[in-house]
Amino acid sequence: MTGLRVIFMGTPDFAVPTLSTIIGHGHEVVACYTRAPAKAGRGMALKQSPVHDAAIRFGIPVLTPSTLKSDEATEEFAEYQADVAVVVAYGMILPKRILDIPPLGCLNLHASLLPRWRGAAPIQRAIMAGDVETGVAVMKMAEGLDTGAVGMVEKLTITPNLTAGEAHDRLAMLGADVMARALAALGRGGLTFVDQPDEGVVYARKITNEECRIDWSLSSDVIHNQIRGLSPFPGAFTMADFGKGPERLKILRAERIAGSGKTGSVLDERLAIACGTGALRLLDVQRAGSKPMAADEFVRGSPLPVGSVLS
């Protein structure tokens, strides 16, 4: 099988392994579409997306249109004469007339077991909900939100202490492999697409700041899932008083332990915290303006006395 002509459309780190892998499998990526450089960091300098940087390293033309709905955008897309478009966390809606251009369609890599967790934050939502497995799906894009027929799926077990960051990295590599296999099957006419069922549809809406604050009256299981589902970004947080009034403390990793006490209270010098049911021991935390650190190191410089209460 000869390689396909591919337009790649993606933006974050999650998409880079797929770009690299399909190039390594002999496909010709004729253009990369990504989001335009955005201001970032303390100096608010313009920063290119990870896919933008990767495309430059590979010598691939980069396009950062603000819209794909114009006649000019449609014509430019068509001029590349791609067999297929591969879309991985691009962050922009593809209108129908773009979807209809590649003869083999537009394939999207989505980080969930569709139709569960359609939408913006599938990895975080799966872990926060206590799911025991997630995965990646290759679907043929349609006009709806993650509604297209599915061609390939690979599953990943969500182990009890897996964080969203760890799942992200594993799924990025798993997704790269499954997309490469999907393109190989597509090129030889052997990729079959199956419509998603109407049952089991769940939407993974964007994470809000309000959802990141820990409610210690909930069970240790629920809070544990919240912490690992939001780690490392944006991070579950609580308010703690280190002697100068309440300030935000991110909790990046914790473990469930036996224990009880006043909700949110510090139970021992090793940062065991009472929950509505059960308790959690904090393992990795981050004080505002500081770097993440292990809790045992943290308490040496920022003690939380036994009996103090997090809120």
C-alpha cells in the first residue's frame, strides 16, 4: 500500500504523537492546520501550538485560519488534494463543505469510548466519574459533536490511582497507534465504520473553576476521583490557612485511608484529611506561587497543625 496524502489538523501535545506516527508509517502530510499562536506566560509573548512546532520540525506547511467557513478557506483546503484529513484535538469546528472534500473523509481521534464522553474533556470526566476504563476511538467525522460512525477503538484500564495527566500520555500514544492502523486499513479499503448507538451518550463538558474546589463533606472516593481527574491541570484545590489567612492549595495526588473526624480537618502530621465518609492522605500538593512538591516535604515549610480545617 502506498501512503495516503493527509491533511493533519490538531493543536495540543496530545496530537503530536499521532502526527509523528503517521509520518513514520509513510503517509505524506501535505499540510498541518492548527490554532493560531496565542499569548502565554508572564511576558504574554505569542506561543505556537505544540503541533505547529512539530510541523515546522517536519518541514510541513502550517496554516492557522481563524475560520474554515469562508470560500477562501474551502478553496485552500481543497487545493492540497488530500485523500483524508486526520483531526486530533484541533479545537475548531469543521463545516460540512470541508468534511466533504477529502474522498476518504475526515477521521477524528477522540479520547473516550464513544458514545460515552463526547465533547471537550473526556479524559478528566471519565476519571472524575469513577469509570474503570476509557480509551480512544477513530471516527468518521459528521456535522454533530462527536457523533460520527466509529472505525476503530482501543481500551485503557483506569487503575485506582491513575491521574488525568497519566491517562492523557498513555492515550496519546495509544491513539497514535490506532490512527496509524486505521489509515492503513482505510488505504486498502478495509476500514468498516459502525454507527454509534443512541443509548449511553454522555457529554464531557468543559471543566469549570467551581468544579475544582474540593467539598470535604463528600466521600473520600468522590474526592479522590476529583483530585486525580483534575491532576495536574487545572488541579483540584482547597483553601488552607498557613497563618496569614486562607489561600489556595492545589492537591495533585492523594490516597484513600481509614479515618474520621470533623469534615476537612487535619487528622495527623502527615496530612490525613477527614472527608464526609473516610479520609484522604495528601501526597502531592502545590501552594499558590510555588512548585508542586511531595506532602512530607511541603509540611516542613508550610505546616498545617492537627485540628486545622481545610475548606
